[in-house]
Amino acid sequence: QVQLVESGGGLVQAGGSLRLSCAASGRTFSTDVMAWVRQAPGKTREFVATIRWSGGSPTYADSVKGRFTISRDNAKNTVYLQMNSLKPDDTAVYYCYAHQAPYTYWGQGTQVTVSS
């Protein structure tokens, strides 16, 4: 079992920045992929950014490329999402996701609201 706890959401004006954190605990040693996934009201979940725990280049949704950066701190078992140049369309609940074959785990979500 892996537990994921997100933090860092909030209300920000368009053009502003936020940094989300996801602290993982439990059996994290076999986690291969972690990601941030968002869901806006009335829309399906969207994978925003993905990073492999062992390294390699992260991947991003086209909608956030150049504005969002995912990173990890292996020593702290924490994944971050730095969000810059935020837009009202970025408003959503952001979830932390971990894949540990064959299982997936989700955090409880943190609300990000961007005002115009």
C-alpha cells in the first residue's frame, strides 16, 4: 500500500504561480511512475505531468508544456508540480497518482482555482 498526500493548492490570479507537493509513504520502494492528474468540473481526468521514479525525461500534457514542471525528491519520497503562468482553464482538482505494477494509487486531491 502507498499513501499519497497532496498540498499546496489554493486561489491564485491568472499569471500567478503555485507549487503542489505530493508526499508518498508506505511501500514506496517499488513505485515506477508518479504523475499529477487534474479534473475540472464536467470534464474527464487529464494527465498533466508524469515522471519516472528512476529517472528519465518527464512528460507533459500539451496544455501545460512550458508552464508546468514536475520534479521529485527521492530522499523525501515527494513529487512536486511547479505551475507558472496559470490560466483560468487550469482550475481543477489536482490529484497525485502513483503506479506500482499492477496497482495504482491516488491522493485525495487539492483544489487549484485561477481567477481571471
